[in-house]
Amino acid sequence: MARTPHEQKPDKRRKYDDAFKAEALRLAGESRSTRAAARQLGISEKLLYRWQQQQAAVELDRSGED
């Protein structure tokens, strides 16, 4: 079955809401390792590292506003 040009492929990426991300970051902060936290949450270690980097950038930006 061929796709017509206006049909889009379904997005196979999982989407995580802000509440899940916040909980993941909290758990990673309390955990002995990001790897262990990612494993416990069932998400990619790289994804959790990316969220941590984004959070650090936001916090750095906020501290520069003073």
C-alpha cells in the first residue's frame, strides 16, 4: 500500500510530559547515578543526560538575569 504525499508517517518517539521530566530529574539528582535512574524509569540514559543539560542551561540563564 503506497502512501500519498500528504500522508505523514506516525511519530514513533515517545513524548514525556513536564511532570515526568521533573520527576526523572529529581530522581537522577537523588540517585547515586544517572544511569541507575534512567534504568529505573525505563528511559534512555542519553535522554536523561540531555534533560539534565537542558535544566542546567535554564538555571544558568536564570542566574544571569540578576
